[in-house]
Amino acid sequence: MPSKPPRCPLCGKPREPEFKPFCSRGCRDRDLLNWFGEGYAVPAAQAPDGTADNDRFDES
């Protein structure tokens, strides 16, 4: 069974080596803009006041 060629993670078109893992400059730039615009986020556990546990200097 032949394997399918890798696809662009954004639009599903075949990948281009120049823009790997994307198919075009447009998809590559759109992905970067999602990171800059906080369209993507890494989940983090935060206290209800919005601070992270290691941000608290008043607690020992």
C-alpha cells in the first residue's frame, strides 16, 4: 500500500520542500501570525488571581 504524501497542516494541500511543513508562503505566514496573535496557546495552570505558582515571592 503506497503511503500518502505529507500534507500542509493548515489547508491539506501537498507540502512544498521550500516551505516545509507547509504548502506555500501564505500558509507558513498564516501559522506564524496565529502564534503572534495568540491564536495558539500552551495551556498553563494559573491561580485565580492570574499569577503562576512560581511568581509568588510572598509565600515560602
